[in-house]
Amino acid sequence: MEINTANLDIVFRTASQQFQQTLDKTPTFFGEVSSDIPCATQQTTLAFIDRLPQMRKWIGNREITNAIARSRTINIEPYEQTLGLDRYVVEDDQLNLFYSGALKAQALSGATISDVLLSDFLRTANTTIGYDGVGVFSTAHPIAGGISAGVKGSTTTQSNLSVSTALTFDNYASVRATMRARLGADGTPLGLVPDLLMVPPQLESTAKQILESDFIAQFANTA
């Protein structure tokens, strides 16, 4: 193939199509536990409203609840991967290897970068400080509206970190029960229903056995 503007345009159009097809077909998991939020500037502040207390029976005057705004500022970091194409590959019409090999590998890398970043975050989340002043995974998340020593409204804590806990069915059941009983800022249950178990590749078989056993046990109990 002669190297000229018209032919290079065909090469780039074909490469773009091949890249996008692989990008769209590559399975990812980050969307199951995180949100994809468009950012138009290098630094973005994400704002959200803290959980409102549970509704109460209306007796007497209204009790006004002040909505608490929380925020987190993040810096946008660029990522890139640039492929070089040897001119002789173009001249000798040997582009199939480039399209089916290098280009698809690049698209796979681009599709899964969010999975890689999320995995890195989860491994260090116990040392990453969240909006409440402790690690995202911590044994001491504050509950400002909880009950401590029988006094409602005092500050107490709860844990979402199980340190040195082996992946067994009993431990899975215990942690799941703890998650379902987790309280909001007003000291009332959040109503969580855990539906995702994330493990490293070496524990995949163990996790599958636990989840299948849990399903069978629930089915038998219902029957």
C-alpha cells in the first residue's frame, strides 16, 4: 500500500472502528460498585446530601431537619497509551496483525483501566480518608445520631472493616449480617441488602462455593 493521505485515512478509520468495537465488547466490573461521572475541568468537586433521618409520626409541631451537604474534591489525571506503526507494515499490506493484535490489546487496556484503578483503591481504602474523617474502610465510622450508653443522639461508631477475616461461609454470613444491620447518621438502619462479593482471582472458587451454598440454604429454608 502506498503511503499517502488517502490511504492513511483509510488505515486510521479502520483502526478507529476496530478499537471502538473491542472497547464496547470488553466486559468490566467497575460500574457495579462505582459511578461514572463526567468531568469537564481538571479539578472537580462532587457534592451530595447526607442521609435524611427516617420519617416520624407527625405529632405536635414539625421537627425541621437541616440538610447536611457533603463534598469531595478530586483531581482529574490523564492516562494515555500510544501505538507506533512501522511504515513497512503499511507498505507491505501487513495491517491485519496490527488490527487484530496490538490495536485490540490497546482497546482492552483502555476499557479495563477503570477496573484496575478501582482494584487499587479497594486494596488501600482502609488508609484513604473519607468525608467522615476516617478511612473508607474503618472500624470507627462515627454515627452522630446513634445511641451510646442508652443516650440517643450521642456519638458512637460502627465498623465496615473486618480485619484478618478468612473467607469462609461462617465469616461471610457474619459480615453480611453486620452490613444489613448498619446504621445511618440518625441511628436507624440503612436497609442495605448486600448483592456483590468481590475477591481476588485466587479466592474465586471459594467465593463461588460460598455463594452457591448460601443460595441453596436460602432456597431450602424458603421451601
